[in-house]
Amino acid sequence: MTEDWKNRVFLTLNAGSSSLKVALYGAYDDTPIITGQADRIGPEGTLKLKDGEGQPMQVVAGDLTTHDGALGAAIATIRTARPDLRLAAIGHRVVHGGAQYTAPVVLTPEVMEDLGKLSSFAPLHQPHNLAGVRTAMAAFPGVPQVACFDTAFHRGQPFVNDTFAIPYRYYEQGVRRYGFHGLSYDYVTGELQRIAPHLMAGRVVVAHLGNGASMCAIYRGQSVASSMGFSALDGLPMGTRCGQIDPGVLLYMLDQEKLDTAQIRQILYNESGLMGLSGGLSNDMRSLEAADSPEAHRAIDYFVFRIQRELGAMAAVMGGIDALVFCGGIGENSRVVRRRVCERLGWMGIEIDHGLNAQGSQIISSEFARTTVMVVPTHEELVIARAARAVAGVPAKEAA
């Protein structure tokens, strides 16, 4: 029964605010057949794809200034390299599922219409996500398209972590703390359950640090608090997004500077965060660390400070902390950020081994630290692929 499925594959598409990740999986193997990423989409956009052996593939030229163009180039490359492709389903990361969508769903015109209405909640992501779906539908007509939502992981949070102290009618209208990066948290909690189940039975804070950044308090495997809220703006500062901000600042922009909502949206989503704090130097942590300038230092200082502050809040929500886990592009690769975040946190039982941290080991806490500190590379694409397999009805693999 499984013989036919050995030759069928699943494509995953993960559009971030400035990147697009693609991966191709078989029906039974969690190691991808093809992986790739369009990075720094825009005038300096790049696209790299690798085969299952990790060898670079010849990329079909395309427009890398937009997400849609990058996706088109990636699909063209895959189809050229694998003309025998038998796609069973395509899985998409969709940032916002609202209060309605709490699990992966097959995309229909009705679902697409619902998700389109949520674009104002996540204007930096949702339009890109849905444009990717339409491009994939046009390229592979008749192939099931499956949406996996970043908000779904957080839907069971307690009311006090799900609401704002504004008139209750807004809560009934859907103005809630949705939380994001749920696919990443889903994967990391699954990995922790596999490699350190004793930690998953307790109190874990996961820090997803990248161009988009957030933190999540996970108690006994369930999300109980997230740094992000109604939109993907709240919480930690990010590459170009502001993070937490006093609403009075927005009123000041409206009343004193006479800015309209489009102008304010541009500032908050595209001109703030690391980019804004560094005076326009860069939104990329790699560039800021290499710059070693006062502008870069102040951006990194604030980024680290907000992570430490949010970590204290997350621990308070759970009544303590047993483990801190770093993931995401910055969390996985910046030993400087990890080291600086963990400084002065001995009162929380956090102490890292600097040698292990420099090596990027899985466990970087010192031998006698009360709180375990780990680096667990996230794998959102695999979460999406597994959901697509489930929708496609891949049968259990028969014993050899």
C-alpha cells in the first residue's frame, strides 16, 4: 500500500517578513529532498537551493525583489531539477488564523476569503502568505494546499493572557492577544519532549529570536503566555518592528506630527526595531555585530535588555523557570546575544558555560546551573510537511 507513496512528495512554503523558505519532503522521510531560502528579499535578494546531499543547485533566474517573484524562481528551479515531480500536497505557513482556525486546514476559496480579512492584523506577513498560496495554486492546479497557522499554538492560553483591558466588546470582536511563531514553538516543544521530557513536564521559556522575535512561556507542554499580542508588532524589538510601545506614542504621532495610519504603520513595521535603533545601519544582527559601532551597540543593548525583561515576566507567569531555550536565526547562531542575555541572571538559576556557548552546543548551561539553557534549531518546515502528509492521508509505513 505504501509503494506508491514512496514516489510522492510534499512542498512546504514559509514566507517570513524578509525571507522565503522552501523545502521538499518525501512521504516518510523527515530529511528534506530539497531545501532553499530566498534571503533579504528586495534589491539585495538572494536565492539558494540545495539537494538532499547538501549540494548547491543551479537556480533559475527570477525576480528576487518580491516574495512572489522569489517563490516563482524557487518553483521553477525545483520543476527543472525534478520534472518527474509527483506532488501530493503543498503546506503553507500562514501567520494569522484568528480565533477560528486552531489547526491545519485545507485552503478553499471560503478559507482564503476568511484569511484575507485578517491581513490588517499582520500586514507584514499575511499578504505574502496568501500571495504564495495563489502562486502555488497557479503552478500546481488540483494539488491540495494546506495552511498551518502561527497563532494556533497559543489558542488555549488563559483569558488573562488572551485579552486587553479595554471594553469587553473588543474581545468579542476578535481583538485578542493571539501570539505568533507557533509553528516554531510547536516543533521545539516536540523536540524537547523527545530529548528532555523531564523539562517538558515543567516550566520552559522558548526564545524565538530572528528578524521576527518573540518569547513563549510553556507550562507542561502548553502555551500559557506569549510576548506577541494582537499583531506581530508587540513584545521584543525585531529587525524592523518596534516591539512593545506605549500607545501614547501613537497618539503623539497622530496628534502632534499629524501622521496618518499608513505612515505610522510604515514606521512601526518597517523603520523601527534594530533598523531604527541603529539609525538605519541594519536590521540584521550579523551586520550589527560586525559593525562594532555606537549605533550598532545601542541596538544590540536594547534587544538584549528587552529579552531579559520579558524572560522575567515569563518566569513570573509560571511561578519559576526550569529551562530557557534559544531558537531562530539569532538564537541559534549568535553566541554574543546568548551570552549577553544570560548575564546577570544568576538569580534565576541561569548560568552558561562560555565554551559550550561558543561551540553552539545543544546544552550551554554550566554543570551546576539550576536552570537548563539550550539551543534547539527550529524546523517550521517539518511541522508544515507533517500537517500536509496528514491531510493527504499518507498511510502508516509498512515494516520492511
